[in-house]
Amino acid sequence: MTSFSSRLPISTSLKVLLALAERGSTVAAADVVNLSQSAVSKQLTKLEERVGTALFLRDPTGLRLSPAGEIYVRQARLAVKAMEDAALEVARLAGDDHVLRLHTLPIFGDRWLLPRFARFAERHPHVDVQFTSFRTPGQAEPDAAFRYGAPPFSGEHALYVNGQDVRLVGAPSYLAKLDMLGAERWLAASTMLEHPGTPNRWADLRQHATGLDLPERPNHIVEFGFYTLVIRAAIAGQGLALIPRRLIAEELAAGLLREAGGIGFRSPNAYWFTWPSERPARPALRLFHDWLAEEVARDRSPTSPPAPSRPTGAPPQA
């Protein structure tokens, strides 16, 4: 008889499981966990054999969590977070001023922070940055965090990063289909791709966009459990999505996504870098803050991607 302990996943498998749940494909997950696509597929196969059931459902749009997968992902986040917390606590015991503990949101880290983080690492190789992604009650507090929301944040200083410029976008092929319907009908006939946990939905477009006579609902709304899947579905031509422009700068530049009718809005919610106001900033935190401010300024420079077709106003001051 197979023992229960033999069915428990190992840490690498848990990280692969979380990456697959977040990214929706073995190719995308491979980038997150620094493994090859074949290695990710093998890890998934071994994990499903170990637990004795399928954790994902396969369909043409990618991988979707099965009911068993939902359970394992929920617990995997707790397990991985517990190990991250242990590492943070050990670093805190050492009292090392060169260790910086940062919490970041997975989609923001993947699409904005990590692609440019090499510049910080090259400038400050002595700073050991430890990233965490999942927050649970009772976990060790990071030195600073990237968060999505609207200020003020109680007990924290905040530096605006980006995200207020939200654009309605779709794949060129999908926009071509809508264009055939004519100017009067294309918005009402569209399919909206949404993540119910974010404020970038049709209802928010109706609330914040000016000069648009929008119906109460579009033709159809498809919801996804992860915001990364909203972006992937939009690129695949499955509908329109409201996405902060900075998260999809590369896709817009490459023509994989296009703005739909120049429509968007200035959201009260955005990505912010926050740190406790009651604690003195450690040297590593000051170095990171200064570098981050430079990166934000770089985004706003004349060499940055073109401004949106409908300017949404200057971001708030940090």
C-alpha cells in the first residue's frame, strides 16, 4: 500500500505548481522557475502521479486548475510562504544591513520589476535582495512592498510606480472582427476578459471613462482567476481587456495587442512601492528606493514608449 507521506509533493514541485497556476502554460512557467519546458512538464507529471489525480485540465487556451489542483495550490502557497518566512527570519537574526526583504505581486514582478532588476544588481552587488510573493497571516514582515491600490496607506510611505493609465486593448485579429460591426455596435458586442479581484473591469470603465455612452454590460464577460491569464487570453484574440499600459508595453510595441478605439481611463488604483513610516530605512532599502525612483523617471522620459492616445494626467506625487 502506498503510504500517505509518499504522496506529499516536494518543494520544487510546489514552485512548479504555483508557476503553472499563475502562468497557464509550461512554456511561461519555465521562465518563472528557471527550468526548461520539458523539466516543468516532467515535474508536473511526477506531481500528479504522486498525488494520484490530475491537478490541471488541458484545453486549447492552456492549463486550468482542476478541483484537486485548487486545493493543492491553496496549500502550496502556504507551504512556500512558510519557507520564505523562515529565510527572512534567519536573515533578520543575522542583522545584515545588506539584506533587503521585498514583497512583490507576481504579475508586477514578472512584467515590470524583474526585467529591469539586473540594473540594480549590477550597481549594488553587495545587496542581497530576497523576494516574496505570497502573504499569509503571521508571516515575517518584509522591509518594503509593492502593492496595488489607492493611497493613503496607513503607517507607510509610498512611491508611485505606474498603473494609473488603464487601456482597453485587444489582439489585432479580434479588433478587426469588431470593426466590421461599425462604430455604433462594436463595444456592446464585445467579449470582456476580466479578473474579478481587480478594479479594471467593465463597470470601472463606465465609472471613470468620460464621453462614452456604454451599455450596462458588454455582450459577454469571461472571468479568469489570474490576471496573467486575462492578458494571455487578450493576446490570443478571445476578447477585450482593461490593462495598465505599463504591464503590456512590450505587447503593444510588438503589435500583439492594440488599443481599442483609444479608450481608457485614469484609475485611482495603481502600483506603489511602500515601506513602514515608523521604522528607520535600512541602508539597503535606501539604495533600492533611489534606484527605483530612477527607473520610474526613466519610464517617463522622452525615450519611453509613446504616450497613450488619450492622456490620463500626471501621476500623483509620492
